[in-house]
Amino acid sequence: MIIDVLTAFLPLMYGATVWFYAKAFFGDAANDKGFKTPLLVLTVVSHAAYLILRTTAFNHPSITTISEIMSLIAFSMGVAYLVIEFLTRVKNTGYFILILAFFFQLGSSAFIQDLTKVNPVLESNLLGIHVSAALVGYTAITISAVYGFLYLMLYHNIKSKRFGVIYSKLPNLETLERMSFVSTVLGFFFISIAIVIGFVWLPKAYESFSYFDAKLVGTLTVWVLYGIGLVARRMLGWQGRKIMILSLAVFVISFFSLTAINLFFTSFHNFY
């Protein structure tokens, strides 16, 4: 069955992609630099086919188990990075992002379960789009945080006059800041889509619900915080180290607030 074949081969494809990005970053082989992006495109397209085939075969979006969510996260990372690479034309930072996608897909393929009967709510394709948009959004702001961290690390190395491998291989500070900004905009855009779809889908799925649900409030808070960051950059002229520190601070606040919500608050988002 083609689904089983893709389940086994996707970690290998991500692993090969990470390998070529790593060789291109730490080495100077021209062939590796030219081959890595087409391999990433092939991996992402194959992963998209895998998710579509699972949705068709089991009659529900691939969001019903932790393993399926892990695969969707890996896919989101691949898509988000590919879009960022296309928009910025910078192709030498993929190793730092795609290695995470590899581990997520490896864990997913190792423990995947094929469920034919799930909660009827989970059979909604609109819900699948909502979850996918949210994951791409959160993945993009995570990538933004990674670029913010790389920016601050490179900034510290330059200030300390330590010019090692990281200094010679990473893009310059201006490029890292631009990549972080593009990632934030991409994340803000997809989280906005997830929020809109959520508000459309919610009344159709539940007769009684509250817009003050903890996870809804948490997601809106994240959206507002990143919106403030974008406004500060646009209207107040914040840039450089200041905006990178703000981006990382907002990411940390968002991560811990949503983690706390998932751990300590009940929500209609719990379907199992």
C-alpha cells in the first residue's frame, strides 16, 4: 500500500534533505548546494500526497492522533521553510530548521496508528484546514525565533570578535533579521486564517460553546502580541537587536502560555 511505503520513506527523505543542507552549510560542494532545494520540494510534495492519501483512506484529516499531528508539524516545517527560502532567496539555513522536521516525521512514522473510527467532529475537512493553518502559523513563528536566536548569536560573536564557522557560514545580520521578519509575517498570516476558519467552523460543530475558551483566548493573545511586534517594527522603526529580543520574548511568552493552557485548562479542543 502506497501509504505504508510513504510512511517508511518520508523519514528517509527528510534525512537525506537534512544531509544535503548540512553538507552545503558546513562544506563547499557545489553539487550539494544545487541539489538540496529540489530534494526539499520533492519531500514536501511527497508528504502532501501522503497526508491527502491518509485523509481519503481513513475518511478524516490527519489530526486524530499525536503521531498524525507530529507528521503534520513536520510537513508544516517543510512548507514554511520552503516558502521563506523562496521569498528571501537565502538557502543556507535549512539545516537548522529541517532537522526538526526530520525528528518529528521519524517519531510519527515509528508510532503511527491507522484509525477508521474517530469522534465525528474530527471528520470535518474544515477543521483539518483550521488545524493545518494553525500549525503552519506556529511553525513559522518558531522559525522566526530560530532566526532571532541565530541573529543574537552572530551579533555576540561579532561583538566578541570571534569569527568561527558560524560567522563565515551564516547570512549577515541584516539578512537574518529579514528572514525572521518574513517568518513572523508568514506566521501571523496563517494564524489569522486559522482564527477566521475557527470562528466559522465553531458554531457549526457545537450548539453550545464559549468564545472565552482558554485556547481561543490564548491563540488570540499570541496573535495580538505578534501584531504589536509587527506594528512596532513598522510604525516605531524598531529593528536590529531590539526587535530580535522582542521577537524571542514574545515567542517564549506564547510558548509557555499555550503550554500552560493545554496542561491546566479544559477545552472543547479536546476531542478524545
